[in-house]
Amino acid sequence: MGLKQSIVIRSEYTNNARSAPGKGSRGASPGQYVMRYMAREDATEVLTPVKQVEGMELFHSRMGDEYDGAGFMRYIARSHATEQLKSKQDEDLQDADAYGSPLILKHKFKKIDKQSGRAFGTRGISLSHQELVDTSEAIQKAFDAGHSVQKIIVSFTEDYLRDTDVLDARFKHKGRGSYKGHIDQLKLRQAIIDGVDRMVKVGRFADPEWVGTIQLDTSHVHAHIALVDKKFSESRMRNDGADRGKINEREKKMFRKGVHFSLEDMKNLRSFHKQASLERQNVVAFVKDYAYSTLNENTPIQLLMAALPKDRRQWRYRTNRAAMKHPNALAKGIVERVFETEPEQSGYKDAMQAVRDYANESAVKNKLTREERQALVEEGRERIVERSVNGLYKTLKALSPSSLRVRTAMTDIQSSSDEELANALKAKSTDSGDFDAAAFMLRVRGYNKRQETHVESAQEHYEMATEYDMAKSQGFVDDTAHVMRLYYEEEQRYHMGLADKYRKFMAFHHLKDRKNVGVMLPAYKDLSRRFQAIQSDESETGVVLYEEREAYKRDLRAYTFQCFERGVATLKEWDAITDYDAESGSIETRFVLPIRPKAREENLNDAHFRRVKAWDVHHLGLDYYNHPDARIDSTNAKRFADAWQGRKQRADAARMYVAATGQTLPALDRSESDIASMESVVDKAVRDGLIETVTIDDLAPLHEDDARQLYTISADRSVDMTKQLRATLEHIEIIEQIEEEELE
């Protein structure tokens, strides 16, 4: 079968020069024909913006930036709408129950998309709604000026579409409309664009404007094309001054050739048959992102409700009741997260500024030391947290008990305190081999807490070490203070290693790693260029550039630790740039190239994990709950003992210096407490090869009065924490309360 039979072309035209005034020979509104008939939703499919994975480029067709531009802007519009809804900054959110509803998001997409992606033509392979409107208006304007508008219908046989790999090979025709979702829109549109290009060139159009759609609502695949020449071409002019009417056979022949050659060229390209599926996936991806964000926000509230005791009179932040220990930790985490992510909207930024202003005034008035001023700031912040948590409890108390209808095994487990989880293990066999949700939750929660604690401790000691180095470079530190620098380095390294350990355990969730690698790459490249430039200059001049080297090493140190904070570097990378000789007590930053940031799946290797995994044996009691015979081999026992000895040596020297100079250092107090815990179990580990574990007898009994309510709200029920915290903080005079309590 030849091309003429495989690609059937029918055409007609309308022109107002050959009809009554205000009318056309075949219709006077070709612009409306484009919008209302050609691009109607029930007949066409959307060519979706293709986004493969975060950080990768959008798919580029041979139209290049035209497709990329329209598709990407549509994707961005959807992304913006999703983010607006996630942050609740959207007019369509009228009440809390609307938060997280996929219907709200789909409604937004309808308003954004309109007829986007349904048509193609002069302006691109996937026109935005506005581009379609503009093309329609341009065609109507040309018609009104006397130009002929070509209405072309192109039909394709099923065999031809299969032969050219446009139709899904597995497709079976089942009647009208069954082609939807099985046509490679990308290839067919591109081929039609190439065909029209050939046709208008051989037809000698002066300034063609056209739009096309592929319609799939009938029993065969066909394309509609509306084409007009916006300028009068002498080659197409008739005696009456109007454009020539129908396209001729030569133009049709060139159109067919353009389509066919294009499809032959693209035959070996990866197929995009499932454009309808891709469009659904595109929408689903945003809907899931919105839903997951809402669940991520709502789940902590849900678990907090389940964790709270039945007696609502106990719901207070500052209380010694055991039943409130875990709920208060959950509530504080919820509040802290809002403070971190929405400091301005929640009122936290203004409240903290008031605290700092008061602390600054008090420092001047009462001649406070820096530590005393910082203590005031920390006290003020704790008051903000306390009032905010109690404000959250006030909001939750307003929820009717009848609305607490959800209870599942996992909400029971996830809302349990560590003690409750451990007690839940009492009646279970430790050797059953079955999945134990309580044991799993206890361990994961412990790993998360430890990871956070060790990262924070590493940050604290890094900042103190950096402060020390800066003071030393300015001549403000004497040699006797060097013991403090050694203490900072030892503690920083210890906590970095243990953060690595728990990041390794939690490495099943590291999608942010790749994003953080991208964030740190510019700094990595900049440092690499600086290193090479310094080396090049020194090689040319024969002079060591000490100042440039020192500035580079300071920035290298800051960069490497920032990579660690973001989870794209480890203690290994710190060791690579730091020359720490524990025997001589010397610490130097090496003049070396920066380490490339790497996701933890690449960076946290087994050798490094084995090196650090036994550094916190004294914290593993609950990990080996009720296993009094849990053993540790001699290699790991020695690593634990070495870590204890190194920390103790540096902490003891630091304590002597702090005591001799009449200073206080809370970080040192915490280090010594933890070192004492290590000392209490190190002999058992080294001598007996056993880990000090928690047993049933060690657990505090649970009191009936502290029974949890267990039933909670559903995960799609939202509490607008930002609004609630802002309202709470606006009614609290933080500074006045601090002043009143100081006067008491």
C-alpha cells in the first residue's frame, strides 16, 4: 500500500473574500473552530511535560526549546500550585478539612492547564493554553483580513501506524476511542510538523501560522490542521486578490513525504506510546506529593493524640508525670518543625527577636558575660516552646472525643513511649523470628534520636573549635588553652563517627542526599579551582603563598564540615583534610584538594562502619533488650575502650583548665556524664566480652492512671499548626514573664 492510501488527506478552505460580508465560504469563525472543535478535551490527548528524575533535564524533541519551554512552564505552574496548597497559602483552602484533598489539587490543575498540551503547531509541539489562544486569534485575524484558512484532515491507517512504530504493538482495536493511550503523540506530532514544513515551503507560503490536534475519539486516528498565510504571497494570489483555496496534490505529496521520512528517522528512538499514562503519572506525582506532605504534617498530630493520656487534665508541658514524657517529646518536635520551616508565619522569628533584644539590654544593664546572656536567650526560647506546646494542647482539647475514631496496631506502636515499647516485648518470644513491630519501632526511633544527638554534638564542638582557632589567629589564646582545642577535636570526631554509624543504619531514606550533593557541588568546584590556582602561582613564582593557603584551609574546613552536616561527607572526609596526631597533640588542616560530596549510599562503606560501630556500646542496652548474654568480640571491645580512653584523656585535661580559670562549660559537663557511662560498662565489654543490656526488671512499671487514649483522629484531618502557633505567640508577652520571674 502506497503513502497516498496510508495517509489520506482531505481539505477544504474558508474565505470571506468570496462570500457575503461577515460570512465565510465555509464558516466565519475559524478561530473558534480551533478552540471549540479541534482542541476539545474528549477528542484529544495531552502531550505531557516529561520529567524523568530530579536534577535531570527535560526530554528534548527536535523542536528543542519550544517543547521544553511550554512543557516546563506548565510543569512549574503545577509545582507552584502544589507548593501553595502545601503551605496553605491558597484561596481554594476554605477550611482545615480541605487540606490534603486531591480534589482540591486537581481542581487547581484544571484551572491552570485548561487546554494546555492538547495542540501543536507553528509555536511548538505542546502548546500552552495561552499559546493556543494566541494562535487561534492569529488565524481569526488573518481570516478577517481576507486570507484563506485551510482546514485539513489527515487520516492514518492502523497498519501504517504499526509499521512506523507510532502505535503500541500490543494494542488491539476495540471500537471508537480505543486508540487513546496507545499512540506515540511525540513522534506523530513531530512527523506532522515536519510534513507541514515541507508543504508550506513547496506551496510558497509567505508567513504561515497553523495549529494541529490529533483526535482519537473515532474508530481511526486522524489529525486536524488549521493553516493560514498571514501575508499575501504572490505565488498563491488569485485574480480576485484572495489566497488560493485548497492545497494541491503536489503539496499533499510533500506533506506525506515529510511525515513518512520523519517517522522513519524516529523509528529506532525510544517510544513514548503512553502519553496519556504519562499525563496521568504527571498529575498523580503532584497529587501524591501533596498528599504525602499532608500526611507527613498530620501524622505527628495523629500520633500525639494517641500518645496522650485519657485524663486531659494531665496535658501540660512542664510536668513530672511519666505519662507526659513521650507526648511532650512529640509535641515539642511538632512545634520545633514549624519554627524551623515557617519562622515568620508562625510568629517564632518575632518572638525570638524580642528575646534577643531583652537579653542584649539586660547584658548591658547588668554587665552579663556572654554565657549569661546566652543563658537568657535559651531560657526565653524554652518559654516560647513551652507556651507553644501548651497552646497546641489547648487546640487538641477542643477536639470532641467523638472525633477520635481511629485506632490501628501501628498507631498503637508508633505512639508508644520507649518504656511502653520495651514492656510490650515482655510476653513475646525473642527467638520466634517473626516481625516484631514494637522491637522495630523501638530500634528505629533510637537510631533516629542518636543520629540527631550526635550530629548536634558534632556541630557544637566544631563551632567551639572554630571559635578557638579564630581567637588564636588574633593572638587572644595562650598555649595552656591548647588542651581545650584537643578536647573539641576529640569530641567532634567521636560524634561525627557515631552520626555516620546511624546514617548507615538509616540509609534506606536518603533522597535528600542527591539534592545536597547538588547544593555543595559549586563550593567543591570553587575550592578545587582555588587549590589549583595557588599551586600554579607557587610553581611559577617559587614562593609559598602562606596567606592564601591559610584562607583556603579555613574554607576547606568549613566546606568539609558543612558536607558532613548535610549528610554528603563523613568522618573519613574530615580525616582526609585534618592531620590530628593524638600522641603529640597537634592538629593541622592539610593543604589538599576538597573531597567531592557523595550520597551516603556511595560514601558510607562497610570498612568505615566497622571502625565506628562499637563506639557507643554503653547506649545499646535497649537494642539488646532482655538479652543478658549479648556478646561483643575483642576487636569491637578494644575499639570501644580506645574511644572511651581518648575522650576521657581530653575531657580530664579540659576540666583541669576550666576549673583553674574559673569557667563553666555545659558541653564539657555533658561529655563527662557520657564518658562516665562508658566507663561503667567498658570493663564488662573488654574482660567478659558482654554488652550491658536492659532487662525486664530494669523497666519502670506502667501505671494504670497513665493509660493512653489510643484512639485518635484520621490522618486526613489537619490542624493548621502555623496559624495556631502564631495565635499563641501573639498573646504571650515573653519578655514581661521573664522579667517578672527574675524579680521573684
